[in-house]
Amino acid sequence: MVARIVCEVKDGVAQVTLSYPKRFNAMSRAMWRELRGIFEKIQTDTTLRCVLVRGQGDHFCAGGDISEYASFRFDQASLRDFHEVDVWGALRAMLACDVPMVAQIAGHCMGAGVEIASCCDIRLSAESARFGAPIAKLGFPMAPREVALVGREVGLVTARQMLLEAAVFSAPQMLARGFLSQMVPEGDLATVTAATLQRLIALAPQAARLNKQTLRVLSDHAAFESNHSPVDAPLALLLDQAYCYADSAEHREGIRAFLEKRPAHF
């Protein structure tokens, strides 16, 4: 089945579906680029009242498509291009969107899934969903801008556990830690999501867009987005050396071990 992002618009709602079922909706490079284009279009569509972001089938998003990593991750320039252009380009387009966004989370929400969910305003989850970013097992770190985003939304304590311990959290844990807006039994997720969308549709769209603009400023999005912000200066220094690990032995070993379905030896 082809990896793709599907966007369907009906009754003022843009339903954005991450669709790569054979890999639990893991994000390929092409999907990141599609996601960016879709949200750039959503931002200019004044008829939209809200956006639903969901995964195809039983999972939200299991992370990145590791099967394609060997084709670009071991070169510093192409690795940087992947994170700064493909991934951050899509996440930035989501963050810049003034239309209210609802994430419907089921099954795996890992790595890229946590990042995408972090861009959404309201996060609804099935009780059985699982959350994490266990990329330490693959021998590489999360990119700096992505850490800033995830750390802000899940909280730095949780981000540290996700990245340093490769910890995976349950939905009840993520609800208690403030990441989720609501957790519901598995069979009720679609119904609760539909009710949430109906509430959003009934409200003033201009007020919603203005509220999102204000919330964006208050959440300090500009602090790690602007190259001129004093707060951004440490991040700018990190970005200069953030991808030097591209050709490292442990980076290669982590990805090779995953593809060979064996434990990595670091």
C-alpha cells in the first residue's frame, strides 16, 4: 500500500489522514512533504472551521519510515535537509495554521507521531494508545527544533524520559502529565472526536483563528522559530553541529540492527 497523506474536506472540516498501514502509518520523506503542502493549503482556505488529524486504521503514527533511512541519513548534508526542510517544514506549516486542529490518537504514537500530535490544539486518545520516542535504540538523537516542540508540549521531564530512557508511556500517564486533552475507551474515540468537531464547527471561525494567533505568541513558538530572537541563540548554535553524527558508527549500527531485526550493539 502506498505511503501518503490523504486530505478530505467536508462540511468545514479538513480530515488529514496519515496513511501507511503496513508500517503503522510511519512517516516517509514524501509524506512529510505532502503534509507540509496540505497544511499550507489549509491555512489559506477561509471556509474551514477545523482540522482532524488521524492515522489510517488502528494506529496514529509509529514514527519515521526507518526502511528508507539508509538512503540519506548517513550523509550530514542530506540528514540536515531531511530534518530542517522535510520534517520541520511540515511541522512549521502545522504550527502556523490558524485553523483549530484535533488529533485523534489510537495505537502507536511514536517519534514523528508525537511531533505531529504536539502541533495539534486538542488531543483525544484511546485508552490503549502508547506514546514515546525511543530513537536512542536506533543510535541517533531527536533534531533540536523537534526537541523544542516536543519538550514544550509533553513537558521536559517526560521528554527527558522519552529521549534518554527510550521510555514509552500509556495514555493514562500522558493524560496525567497534561499532554492529552481527553482519554476515552477504545470504542468511544470516533464518537467523542465527532462531538468535539461539531462543537468547534458551531463556534465563530474568526475568533478561533485570532485565538490561535494569540496562543502561538504566548506559547513562545517565535522563540525557537525566529533567527533574531535572543532565546533562539542557543538553538542556533546547536543547529550548526546537530547533524555531525550522520556518518557515525553507532548511527549506522542502530539503523542496521533495526532493519536486521536484532538488538543493536553500541
